[in-house]
Amino acid sequence: MKKRIERLTLTKTDSTSAEPPNEAAIMRERIVRRAAVEFQDGMYANLGIGMPMLASNYIKPGITVKLQSENGILGLGPFPKAGEEDPDLINAGKETVTVVPGSSYFSSDESFAMIRGGHIDLSILGAMQVSQYGDLANWMIPGKMVKGMGGAMDLVSSKDTKVVVTMEHTAKGKHKILHSCKLPLTGKNCVNMIITEKGVFDVDAEKGLTLVEIADGVTVEDVIEATGCEFEVATDLKPMTQA
């Protein structure tokens, strides 16, 4: 009997990506290209599903980043090509994946020991809301069914892991960066950096947000209008970097 694949995810070929990108795709690419700047040679990183995972497409040539998945893989590779998918080889988001030479498999308890023990250098996650002081809400909306909180609460629990949030600056016109989160929290004072299509914020658990990079065509006034809390602007505010 053929095994069922819950989330068949394939590498895009030239033929499947021939259509010109729309505005939303351009915005997402700007965010993930900036997130990829955070990768450094020799890092162990964990990437959430969606935009965070796309950042791995822009790892700079010549550097090695080992990608870890909560379900027990170290050494994730790209999504498989059509016909090469393996129903037994999936990431924590149940997407089909491949592995690179030298990869390893292990149990969930070992995986979360790596995560909680601070052995993951970088975690890139999506978010529904982030507070001025780095609180994160990304696992549920009250009243909507969720399968569980996943590994996010563990990924943000170690002070030795840099936590970077990638997300759209607003959702349907509503602020996502707030003085305090209104949704159930994943973690408190855990976010180190926020990357949106408008710019990049450094986050300090005591001092709050500082806008350190700004996207082309965006003004500080635009960022103020789209942000639901106060923030500082770096004296050396830079253009938004891209990998």
C-alpha cells in the first residue's frame, strides 16, 4: 500500500517559477533574503514553516549551515524534485524534504535536548504578534482549532539561541508589532530581531525596539504608521540588507 503524504512539497523548477512574481511574492522574497543575512558559517539553525524555511534558499555560497528539524533530523537539504519524494522523510511541518551528506536522525527527546540546551545558534520563526519588548505570539488564535503548539515554545526558551521573527508588518491593516501581545504567548522577552517588508528592528527586552534598517521606498513615517508601539530609530539607520 502506498504511504500517504500529508504535505507534498517540491523544489520549484524553472518551468514552475516562470510566471512573474506578484507584489506579495516580492514582499516575501525581500523578507527572506534579509533573514538569510543572519546565517553564519558553521551555524546550527532551525527554520519554521513558510517564510522562515525559504531563507535557506539564499544561504551564501561558501558557508555551511546545518539545518535542524524538531522531529529528529540534522542536515536538512532542499525540498525534493517531483518523483523523488519519500513519505518517510519529512520535516516538523510534515513537508517532504531531502537530507545532505553527513546528515543524522535521532529521537524527539534528543532533538529537544539540543533545542532546550541552547545548541541551536539561530531560530527563524513566523509570528502573529510581537511585543515592544520581544514577547512572541505565534501558536494559536483563541477559538480556532490547532493541532498543538509545535516546538516554538522550546525554540525560544534558550537564551543562547538567537530568535529572528520574519513576518508581514501588518495583517489586513491591523498592527502586528504591539506594546503588548493580545494573543496567547509562545514566549516572553525572547525575540532578538524582527524582519518585515518595511525594515529590521533589533529588540531589547528592557529598552524595546530600535529600527536599524529600512527598506527601499519606505520612510520612517511609514514604519511609525504601521507599528503599534513606540520605537527608537538608530542614528546610523541603514538600507535593508539582502542576501
